[in-house]
Amino acid sequence: MNKLLKSEILTNLLWAAFGIIGGLNYYKKAEYWICGIMSLIAIVHALRLFKNLFKNKEIVDE
């Protein structure tokens, strides 16, 4: 179970980083629609990352 949580956290972290980097890259090119989509991907996966971190903390505390 712990290994599954760690892999899920890593996956969400990588997707969030991909969204941030992609969003900034397309923002520099003035491609605002794609920038918005990439930023949305980053926000969604960052929220999932924080949710998994707090869930993981609750499991460890028990």
C-alpha cells in the first residue's frame, strides 16, 4: 500500500511539473489556449498531489 502511494505521488509530481514547464513554454510563445490547458493540467495534478500527501500522512499517523 505504501509503495502504491509513493508511486502515485511521484506520478502526480511529474505531471504537475510537466504542466508548469509546458505552460510557461507556451506562454512565452504567446499560445495562450495551450498555455491555459497546460496550466490546468498542472493545477489538477498539484491538487491530487497534496490530497495524496495528506492521505499518506493520515495513514502513517494511525
